Amino acid sequence: MDGKKEALFIFLSIVVSLLTLKIGYLSIGVFVIILLLAYFFNNPKLAFYLIFFTRPIIDMFWEYKFKYGISPLYIVGALVPILIIIYLVTHKKNIFKIKSISLILLFFLSGFVTYILNLIRFPEDAFESTIVLAKTVSAFSMMFVAPFLFYSREDVKKLLDVIFLSAISAYVATGIAYFMGYRGVMTAGEHSNFYLTAHGLLRISGVYEGTFNLAYFSFFVLVIAYFRKKDYLKTGWRTIFLFFYILIALFFFYKTYARTAWGILALTVFLYFLFKKKYHMIFFAASLFLCLYFLIPEVSYRMWDVVEVLRGNLSFRSFGGGRGMLWEFHWRQFKTLPLLSKLFGARHVGNPENQVLFLLEYFGIVGCVIYHLVMFYFVYLLYKGFKFYRDVGEEFLSEFILFALILHIDFFTLAGIGTQQFMMINSQWIVYSIVAIGLYHSERGLKKSEGVF
């Protein structure tokens, strides 16, 4: 983006946030949906930029709903995959040309088999089974359209810019809630500005369903700022803006006390310097993280469970501030299932707060194995693409594919420990749009390399 467009983008983010607080979430949500449809049938690429720009807006106040329990977040989550199918059909795009991405269809197939079996065995749970399958498909749906819309270098840069700046609306709304005590924007509960932890820490949740959304917005700001620093530091005003924007992102990132997000950032730093072979920086970063743990009580409190379980001093039951008890319950439940349910999944009961347990319980061993095989294959392909473009001196693509590789490893491993990551549709739209574009360019590059394909 040029300077004028960036300034306009920042201004619009602030205005939309203020209008959301003043007019009401449902009204703004409807306006966003109408705008999305209007843009889609005129300029599909612009419509998908709009999806990423309004990502924090459609997350806001998710508990505010129309009749029958429907919110704008649910409408957009269902609408986007439909628009993707329409785009692929009307523009005659063949998703099978990108072989790696088409492998996701195997995982969808295993989920569909589970869905049919559940409809037959547990017809009373048809609605819940439909929602789980729909959320899974929606979470990965961007993989099928992103490489066709954002394949050029300029398109990729614009996409990263939109994701980078979209968090402004999150910070404006949450800042008003935090600093001015504006109760009208909170989710349910008198003290829903915060989540109170066992150690008495007040975690900012802002206008979001939970702290993880706000923490992940900040995570994307921090990592994109680093990977795009050469472009963002070209002019004086950009440098000043970047400095204050990163400070704001760091404040909210820290005050959420979201240890999963903290862990993902640490893993991102480790992987980046590992792939760059800057081993001295790994030592420096590790030393910094240890200093934070030992010198800042809030960090120690939040990471205590994690460190103690690694040391073997904590029981499985108590790990994760209660999640361990959920894991134990769901693991026992899985072990009691009949063989067919173990292989292909059973009806999903409750939330295990763990992606692997969720996969085993709902998709079965077959679905869980397929999912992880596909994810590890993506790691392999992205790594090969990174090496190819690095060796031929293509700096932008090598850095971007490295960025995609690290995000992919982050989100299919560490991010799923304490939650069901691919149920968080908006985060997955970002991650797997970037991953899909990286896979597309990796395949293109490796096809030029002799003997690879």
C-alpha cells in the first residue's frame, strides 16, 4: 500500500470501531455482510480483502445475536465457503492443479464419513454434527481460493498489509473498554472486561469471546511487522507509526496473559533463527525468555503449569488450570468407544480443549492420522520451497514461504494444545491463506527443479 491508502485504512479502522460501539454490533455486522456481497459480485479480490479487514469486527460481541441464536459471525462463517465455491465455479478454477492443497479433501472426506455415521447412529445430534463439520470445512476453505486471488508479489504484500492493519479496530474497541470502562461493549457478565485467573491476574478480554482472539491479533501484528520490516521502515512516518503500533500490540499481547500465544511467539522466534542458522540468536532469545520467567511474577504464574509438567512435578489432572481434568475425562471416554467409533469417530460430547483429543473423538483414528499426515506433508513441501527460492536468490518468496512454514508449524502443533485450533475460523482463514499461497509457490518452484517432482 502507498502512504495515502495506509492512512485511509487506519482512519477507516478507527471509524468502524467507533461506529460499532455507538450504533451497535448487529447493525454494523449486517452492513459488513451486505458490503461483502456487493463487492463479491463486482470484484471478488476486493471482497476477500474486506473479509480480512473486518475480521476483528465480525468477532466482536459474538454473543449478541438475532433471533434463533444467529450472530453476524456465524453468518459470515457460513457465507464465505459458499462464496468460495461460487468463485471457483464461475471462474473455472481447478483446485486439483495445486496437488498439496487438494489433499485437504481427504481430511474432509474422513469428516464426512464420520458425519454420515453419526446421523445414522445419533440422529438426535444431527444439528451439532452438522455444525462441527461446517466449522471444519469453513476453517480450511480459504486454502482453495487464496492462491488464485493473491498469487502475485503485490497481492501478497497487500494481503499482509490488510491483516497487519486490521487489528487497529480490535485495539480501539478494547482500549475504550479497558481505559474508559465502557461497559456497553462487553460480553456477558459484570466484570467481563477481564478474565480472573487462579493467581488473581486480570486478563484483558475486551470485546472478544476470549483472550486468545486479542492475543492472536497482536501475534500477527508482531510477526508481520518483522517479516515486512524492510518495506515498513522506508519512510519516516511509517517508522514512527510502526514503533507505536508495535508498543500497543505488545501491551495487549502481554496483558491477555495468553500463555499459548506467548508459546507460539517463542516457537516462532526459535524456528526463524533455526531455519536461518543463526544459532547465537536462539541462545539470546532463550536467555531473554528465561529472564522474563524468573524476573516477572505474572509470567511465572502463567507459565508455571507448563514448566512444572515438563519437569515432571505436576499431575496430568491439574495441568492447564483445569484442562488436564477435561483431557483425562475425554481420553477415558475415547478408550471406552467401540472399535468402529474409535476408527471413524463418534458424536462429539463437550469441549476437550485439545485439538488431538478433539480429532480422535470426532474424526476417529483414521481422520486424526490423515490430518497429521497432510499437515506434516505441508511442512516438508514448504521447507523444500523455502530452500529452493533461497538457493536461487529469490529473497521475497523465500522469506514469505519461511513465514508460511513457521505459521503452519505454530498453529497445527502448539496452538492446539489448549483448544481446538481449527474451530477458530477467523484465525485459520489467516493462517491457511498464507500457507496455501506458500504451498502454491513451493510447488511452482519445485517443478522447475530437476528431479524433485
